[in-house]
Amino acid sequence: MADSEKKKNIFKRIGGWFKSLNAERKKISWASWKSVRSNTWIVIVTIVIVAAAIGLVDYLLANGIKGLGVLF
């Protein structure tokens, strides 16, 4: 037999893939809403702190280079 004769119908393969997908989806353990909300706030606060730190370093370096330009 040729390889193409051994293969299942394309629709049966697609249907099997969706059944497998659904079985895997049921195994997922989803986080609670309280946990998601808490972690979201942690991420937002961390981003704000890091952005402020980068902005401060950028400001200090830019003014430091301008100050060096005035000296020389």
C-alpha cells in the first residue's frame, strides 16, 4: 500500500486534533481571579518603578553630558 492510502481522511484527522485539543484544555488549572488581580497590580507597580528609574538615569546622564560640554 502507498502512504497516501494508509492516511486517514483529512476531516477525521482534523476532528481527532480537536478532540485532543479539548482534552488538553480540560487539564489546564486556571488561576483564581484574586490571584490574577493581585499579580496584575504587582506587574503594573514594577513597570512604573522601573520606568521611573530608567527615566531618572536618562535625565541624570543627559544633564551630566550637557554639563561636561559646558566645562570643555
